[in-house]
Amino acid sequence: MRFRSARAIVAAILVALALWAAPTPGTTLAQDEAPTVTTRLYPGWNMVGWVGKTAPVTDLFEAIPELQEVRGWDTEAQRFRRSTPTSRGYRMGRVTPGQGLWLEIGGEAAVDWQRPVSDRYVLLSLEEGLNLVGWTGSDGTPIEEAFRRWGDAVHFAFRWDAEAQRFDTYVPGGGPLNTFAVLDRGDAFWVEMGRETRWWQSETGRTPFEFGEGVSAERQVEVRRALTNVIGFFAERYGIEPPEFTLSTGEDSSSQVTTHFRGTPPASRVIRSVLQIENDIVEDELESVLAHEYYHVLQHSFARYPYPPSWMTEGAATYASGIYEVSLLVWDGSTIRLNWEHRAEHFGRALKSLEDNTTPGYDNQATYPLGALAVDWLVGHSAIGQGATEDASQLLPLAEQAEHDSYLEYYRLLVSSGSWQEAFETAFGIDPEAFYESFERDREARAGPVVVFFGEVPETTRADLEALATGTYTFFIESLGVRPFTIASYIAADEEAGRLAQESLIRQGVQRSAVSACSYGLIRRAAFHEVTCEQPLTHEDYFRRYVEVLNARVAIGPQWLLSGIHTYLETSYAVGAGLAEYDSELQSRTDLVRSDSTPLSQLTDADSWRAAGVDESRPLAFLAMDRLIDQAPEGALKEYVRLLPRGEPDWPEYEPGAESWEAAFEQAFGLTVDDFYEQFAEYRSGLTQP
């Protein structure tokens, strides 16, 4: 192949693209697995990748007597730099690791060129447009795997086969039509990029792996590949080369994933990190867990341990794995955030209470989701300060926040700052106290149901389902004066959209397994429903879970009272929405109670409730609630819930209220529970009269 200008090479690439659909056999270069690579150079032009340390171009002419000219691509100027033994002008002065080169070989015979392989990390900067790059990674790397972290940024790639005098081609999605499918160390190729990016080629770097004897070769490959993607992501996105650490896994490794740090903190930096991973974590989960644990390695490489605030240690690592999931695993950012919010709601405490892990009642598990939400808020705030144009009151999409590194910069700043508060304000653009106040305010404002649609759901159906989710949530708060756990509703247009949606939700941990969307659609604190199902999603589905999660936060009282509140709210909402008439509902339940002789006072727990019969106990509880509300002062039910104890006595935010549900009952409804049992029994006796 002969060429004398950039225009010629671009023309050749376009010709190759036109011929792409005609597959031809590839060529494998002769190589060693030792610290050298041997490439056969043919007379004329050859494409090779420089795998050694940075060196002057003159070293190439000394090593290859047949070499007549060297060309390297200046991506910014979109032209070649060239060197000959006597060249002047716009010439190449040196070659660098990962650089792609064109070498013109004189004579009539092929030349075997052996060159050393550098042990330094290779992190290349690629520009938008054409780039001529070399491959310094492992032999036999599938090109799809090598390009995976770039997403849709790759337009096409070409490699020159000097022996066959043709381009081997790769186009994303080309499948078997691609003739450029595998990368070997020392290869070079053109790649057209749609945006600027970095390329980490050093795989797991110098990370030692401690595999137990029972760990299969396949598992070892899986772990190495996953860690390569994790290290590569942080290197390419943020320019971070990996610190020294060890990854350990054994045949019977424990079920707990841990990151161990060896050193003498806090007087010095940690001198060695060991990341231990269990063997039953696989596929996407393996990469997600590794991203979390690798972030801990980075934290400890940047800062002295321990480092405040405590909630950020795990919160930032959880946030980092979320950034990885949305960026490389292509998970849905909104669903990731909903998972954090749901898990954080379970703890029901202010973030500042987790600032110090010596605080009484400190719960390390609370720092994961709540801390992730806090770091999410902080990175979004710092992004606004760095020129993002979004409304500061709204969170940036998680995928966009991945471009901002303040959650890493904070730990870099800790060493040189006078205090963690100073580093915090410098990294995030807000001081800790102002942040705590703003975060809690925004967290409260964002609370509420969220509806996520999959597939083409009609606009009118969307509006109806959003109104149902919002209406039941608001009605519950207005009726009881407390905010329940929020429920995320995942609505699929049809069975196919539902299948794809459930696969995504299971992969992201929202569901543990598939559920029937046409029977009971509520899962944990989420609702899954397909609009084509004969059975619709109704207000009853929401109230069922709202009362369940309320019972987990307050000592609400006996089983009949919990069920009575549930059915009373369901019925009241249906009446207000025009779906039912209260007198008819009351009469139908009264008819069911006439033949039931179970005393209300016996229905105190789940066992007695089931023993009496669920179908018989539920209408009895509704009737009791109707009588209780009818004779009580206005707003008594809301007052009762307000007076109930909140949480457990050993919780930092425990609120004793009226000390017991019995005391709350008497204060709110104006009579003791025993008095009510007596009155209700007398009322029931009248129901049996003919």
C-alpha cells in the first residue's frame, strides 16, 4: 500500500468500508507471551502498535535497517507526522506506548521485528474523529470486549493486513460480516470515535490475584475480566490509574464481600488493600460489587483512614457502583435512585446522625442507601457549580453526573485540607451544615410515589395510573397524618414489555424473581403491572402495602385495629372517588358479621386473626372501626396515629408518644379499649335480633 497524504489514507478507509460486506480471512501476527513481541513486517506499508516505553524514533531505524519511513497520526491536526533517517520539518520525534504507527519497509523480503513490552500503565486519550492507535493488552482479546466501555462512541475500526494488502474491518453490530474481530498485542488500527474519550489498555494493572485451589479456571477468567472493566471504567472516566491492592477469592469464600486495608492508620496511609470477593457473585452483580469495593481501595489510596463523615465512606462507594451500573451495565438511573430511596426510608433518620460512627444507635447499614442519596445530591450540586444548566432544585440524570468527579476529589483533598469540612466545601461547593439542611428539605420534597412506564402505554392510561398512585398516597397522609413508605409503580404496556421490564428489575435488585402482573402485582415496596391484564391495578393494592409498612414504623395496636384502619381507608377512598357508596359497603359487611360470634378482643395478633378466619375477621374489623369513628371526636383517627410510639426505644429518633397504643387509644377516642370492647359487644348483640 502506497500513500503520501492524509487524504489518501481516509480515501482508503472509505474504500474498505464499501468492501466491508465481503468477508475475508484474518491474519494473526507471530507473537510471544514473554516481555517481547515479534511482528512480521512485509515490504511496503505495515501497521504496528508501539508496546515499549517512550523512545526516540531513531531507535526504530536502528532496530530495523530496512525501515525507510515512519508515520504517526496527529489526531488534533488530522494529518501525519513522518520521519525518515534524514527527515526534517513536521516530523515525529518519539514513539509512545499505545501509539499506532505506519512503517514502510524496503527490499523484497519480510522482516521479523522483536521489540520489548513496557510494564507501565497505558491510558490513551482519543479524540473525536479518526485515531491511529496500538494495542498493548492481551493477545486474543475480542474487539467487542475491548470496545465495550465506550458504548456507542465507536463508529468503525480498520486494521491493515500488510501480507494480504487489505483492510480488515469492524462496524458495531456487524456480527459475522466483521473481518476485524480479535486484538493481539502489537496490533495497530484506525478507529473513528464520536466523542473524546480515554482508553485503559492495562487490564488489571499489577493487581495480584489470590485464587484458592478450588477456584476454576473459568471463574478466574470471569473475575479478571470483571475487574478489568471496573479498573478501566475509573481510569477512562476519571483518569485514575489503580493503586496497589490484592484481590482474593477462595473455593469456600465467605458470603460477605469485604475490603481489607493493611497499614497503621491514621498516622499513615494504608500500605496494602485486599479486596475479597465471594464465588457466588456473578455477571453484572460481580461487576457492580467490584465497583463498590474498588472505590474503597481508591478512597484509601487518596486519604488517611479513618476519614469523616462516616456516612460518606459507604455512601460514596454505593454511589460509585450506581454510577458504574448506569454507565457500563446500562441500568436505569431512575430505578437505581428509587432503590436507594426505598432502602433509606426504612431507617427513618436524619443523615447528620450518621456523621460519626461512635454515635449511640449508629447503624452502619443506614450509611449505604442514605449516604448514596447524599453523595448523589452533592455531586449534582457541584455539577451545577461547574456549569451544568439544569435547575439546581432537580437532580441531574445519574448518567450525566457520571461526568463529574467531586465524589473522588473530596478524598484527594482530605490530605491537604485543614479539616474535613474544608475539603467538603472545596469539593462540593457547600459547607456541611448548609448541606444537611438543604438535603433534608429536598429529600422531604421529593418523597412520594413514582410511576415508571415500559413500552407504549397510552397517555390517558398513564394519567389515570399516575393519579391513582398519587391520590392514594395523598389520601393516606391526609387521613392518618403520617407519610408511609413510598411505592414505585412499574407499568408495562403489554406482556413483552413486561417481560423485558422484569428482567431489568431483577437484574437491578428491585425484584428477586418474576411475578405475575395479572394476579398480585405488589412486590416489596414496588408495584408491577401490565395494562393489558384483565385485572386492573386498584387503590386496594396500594392501601394494602401502605398499612403494612406503617405497621413497621409505629406500634399501631391489635390486629383488628390495623385491619380496620386498612379497610376503612380503602372504602373511604373508593367512596370519595365515586367507586362505591358507603351505606352499601357498611350493610354488606354488617350482614357478614351477624353470624360471627368471635369476640373482637380476641383478634389481637396474626395467629388469632387466622384462627377466627380471615374472611370473617375482616368485615368485623371494618364494622368496629365504623363504630369507633362514628362516636369519636372529629380527627380522632389522625390523633390516634400521632400519639402512637414511633420506632423502637433504642433508636436515636425514637418518639415515645403516649407511651403505649392503649394510652393513645384512650386519649384520641375518649374511652379505654376495654370500654370500647364492651360497647361494641352490646352493639353486636343487637345485630342478631330478627
